[in-house]
Amino acid sequence: MQLLFFHGTFCPPCVSTQKAAQQYATEVGVPLYTFRCDDVYGGNDMARQNHVRHIPCLILKDDKGNELARTECAHTPETLHQSFDAALKGGETK
């Protein structure tokens, strides 16, 4: 499993979400990979490959690279648990 985090340096919700994502990844033991997307709409390859439309964006992927869950809004560690824990355990997410 891996958690991808797309963010912008100009985005206050991204700053708070990055701290939450780091805490969440540590709690659940999933590596967190961060990608700066200041140009999310115009040329960031990773954002385009992952169909990122809004930031902050977090995407949980399995070991084969399949997307299990995604969220595109500001989060706290608690709301990240709500968003991703079911997918981590093999269940469906919203």
C-alpha cells in the first residue's frame, strides 16, 4: 500500500492536510509520497497520471498500483481514518 499526497505550496488547506497525512501514514504504517502540484491544471505529470482535479488530494493505492480510495479536500487524521481505513482492511469506501 502507498498513500499519494498532491498539494500546492500556495494552498493553506494543503499545509494542514500534509501534517494530517504524515500522522495518518505513520499510524497505519503506509508510506506517504508527496507531490507538489502548483501547476496541477497545466502540466504536472504525476497529477495528470492520477487524474488529480483538486488539491489537496490523497490517493490510497495497493501494491500493484491500483487506486483503492481517494479524497480531494482538507483533512484531519481522524477524517483520514474515516476515508481510508475500510480500504486498508480490504473493504469498500464511499
